[in-house]
Amino acid sequence: MSTAQVRIQATGKRKTSVARIILEPGDGTITCNGRPIDDFFGRKVLVTEAKSPLVVAGVRLTIDLLP
């Protein structure tokens, strides 16, 4: 069995905007445009809302999200 780590990349588009995300095993670090999510959003409610799908899925502290 391989010990290679899984790295998932996804892209989403709407009109002329493009969003890219990379999911990889880690300690739950989330960055957006090279900055920690807390600095990027600024408001606690927005940070909580962005993290909620990970909390519901039960993977909040097991994967990293990168831009």
C-alpha cells in the first residue's frame, strides 16, 4: 500500500470569476490569498461560516485548505 498523501484540487466558476482550492492532510490551517482566514475575513461570524462545512463533515482539524 502506498504512503503517498492525497491532495485534492478543485475549481469553481461564476460569470467571469474563478475560485480554486487545494485540500490536503494537515492540522486544519486555512489560508486565503496567502493570508490566514482570520486576517482575510476580519469578522468572526464570517470565519465561523466559512469553517462550518468542515465542522459538519468532521474534518475541521484533519485537512488544510490552501488557495
